[in-house]
Amino acid sequence: LKYSVGKDTIMDNVSGGDYVTIVAKEDGVTIIGLTRGRDTKFHHTEKLGKGEAYLAQFTEYTSAIKIRGKATLYTKTGIINIGEEN
């Protein structure tokens, strides 16, 4: 992925560090953020349309992200196709 940042800057991989990039391959992809701590709870939900991208970060509050639907997940360690049989 290449993103233009500012006027002259290009980032070749925005999925470095604790960030992940999720790109929907169909309408209605759901992203759910789950909390840290003794009890795991939902704390945030997003719904994406086909072609939309979502940048997410693991934080002191977010320990997991659940993705429902066909999407591509870009991380610093690789690319995962979600919702597709191999």
C-alpha cells in the first residue's frame, strides 16, 4: 500500500508498529474492537463498504480486533485474506 502524506511524503507501509490496515472486499464488513482487562468486552464497532479502508491500533484499551466479512488485513508481519477459503 502507498499513501500520500502531506505534500511530498510517501509511506510505503502504513501497517508498521501496532497498527493494522483493514480493507473491505465487500459491503458490510464489520470490525469490532475488544477491551483488555479481567473481562473482555466490545468497546467499538465499525461497518465498512466495499473498498473502504480502516486503520486500527492496539492500545492499552484494545487487546483484540474481530473482523466479520471478506477483507484484507495488512500487518507489519504480512497480509491476511479474511473470509475466503484457501
